[in-house]
Amino acid sequence: MELLFTMIVPLTIAAVALYGAGRRVDVYAALVRGAASGLETLARIVPALIGLLAAVYMLRASGALEWAAQALAPLMESLGLPPELLPLMLVRPVSGSAALGVGSELIARFGPDSTLGRTAAVMLGSTETTFYTVAVYFSAVGVTRSRYAIPAALCADLAGFLASAWAVRLLF
Amino acid sequence: MAMTVIWTGMVVISVLFGLSCGRGPEVAAAAMEGTSAAVELCLSIAGMMCLWSGVMEIMRQSGLAAGLSRLLGPVLRRLFPQVAADHDVMDSISANVSANLLGLGNAATPLGLEAARRMSPDRSDTASDALCMLVVCNTASIQLIPTTVASVRAAAGCAAPFDILPAVWLASGVSIAVGVAACKLMARLWRS
């Protein structure tokens, strides 16, 4: 099982390339075209990431994050969540690049294989930028009364955060 | 606008906290550190992100995404009973969901917007139950292989960046199940 998850990248790439070649797709041209679009995605998030990581580092150096984490620690701990993850949970529904910045800082600081680093990674991988998505969809069809869409989506986010912490403790 | 408030708030709080705790110099140095950390992060995840985007493009062109979308039909008809009879709407929903599963973010959004437009032709200003469900499905992450996060873990020196996959699937499953349940429940309680 462990070997499977280590090999998932090369196996997936090989399988997709073989399937594509079998279906007469110009695999290499598609690969290069996709990679170029990946670079575009990256170029879009670089400016946001620079601004956000500067602010996150400042917040950390000022001691404000420790203070907030300490103040909310009892609430977070009663839910089974490490208090250090609070900033990540707050920005996750609002901005994807901000969450990536906050999350990668946590992963680098605590280590990718620590419980905290893993939980941050699972939170990033199992939730989306809720408010952005809601705004894009409703503005595209001219809906101003979104009814229960936002509360329902936030229920899903909260469930995802709690389940991330539980899943990491259960599986590692 | 939300990010304006959050970002400005973060910076102002840092300065106020730093000054009152006597950590002014650390805050000043941290701003510099943060910017170079951001550039380093982007450089270190660039390779993996581009490679995966390339693999996803092969999946799209070879019809893997379309095949997945056919598999999803039966499940989606139960989630969207109000529009299940409309083939055009169901096709764009399936394509949207399968693009999300494969992590084709750039392809998923236009497909989802097409579904949203087709399911509300009357341009009503109130969201229908089907539209709420579509939006909630898109705000929950159902990506099978979360490549960006794996790139970040690899950049932090992780030997097996994908070992979180089962945990991600579990958490995503719980999240989407709660989202769908909340939608179905609130649709009954919430009279428009």
C-alpha cells in the first residue's frame, strides 16, 4: 500500500500517457500545452502569495498569532483541532492563495510529516475557496438572493476541517 | 473586498502588536523574510505544478474526463432531481464534476457556469434548489489527487508527499456529504 502511494505519480503519468497515445492524442504536445497553463496559474498566484506571506510572517513575528491561538485554544481543542491551524481555517474559505501561503508556512515550520503539517495539508486538499466560488457562480447568472447556498457551503467546510484532523489522527 | 479587509487587518495588527510587545524590529525583518519565502515557495512548486497540469491536459484530450463524466450520470441525477430530465444541463454538470475530480480547475469553472446558466434560463434573481446544490458541490473540494498541496509538501522535504491521499479522500467525502445533506435539509426549511 505504501509503495502504491509512493509510486502514484509515475504510475499515473505512465498510464495517462499510454492511454492518450492509444487514443491517438499528440501526448507530448498536450503535455507541453498543459504545462504552459500551469505556469499561467502559478504566475497568477505569485503576486498574491508575496503580499500574503509578508503579512503572515509579520503577524507571526509580532506575537499576535500566538496570542489569538492561545485565546481560542480551549475551543479548538474541544473540537480536536490544533490551535495553530486557526489562521488557516479563517482564510481558507476567503482566498485560495492566502490559504496556500498560510498552509505552506505551517507545513514548512512544523514539518510535512508532523501531525500538524499533515493536518494542514489535508485541510488544504479537502476544502475549496467557498466565497470566491459562490461569488463567481451567482454573479455569472445574475442571482442576488443566494438563499441557503453560503450556510450549506460553510457547513461543508467546517465538516471538512474537523474530518481532516480526525482522519490524520486515525490514519497516521 | 474581503481580502482588502483581511490583508490590511493583518498588517495593522502586526504593527500594533509588534510595537506593544517590543517586537518592532522582528516585525520589520519578517516582512522581508515573508516575500522571499513566497518567491522560494513558488519556484519550488513550479515544476510539479506544470507537470501535473500537462498530465491533466492529456487526460482531457484523450477523453478520460468525458468517460468519467458518463460514469457519474446516475449519482448526479439523484443529486439534481429538478433538472434530471434536461440532458444538456446534466451533461454540463457531469463535465463540471468530472473536471473537478481530475483537478482541472481551469476547465471546471466554465463548465459549471454553463450548467448554472442552462438551469436558470428565466434569469431569476433568486437561486433555485438545483443551483444551490451545484454551487455547494463546487465549493467542496472533490479533487482526487491534490497536486498543489503535494507539491508544497515535496518542497518542504517530504519523501512521500502523496501519503496523505487516503486522509484527503476521507475528509473530502465527509465534507461533500455534509454539504449535500445541508442543501437537501435547508431546501425544505428555507422558503424562498
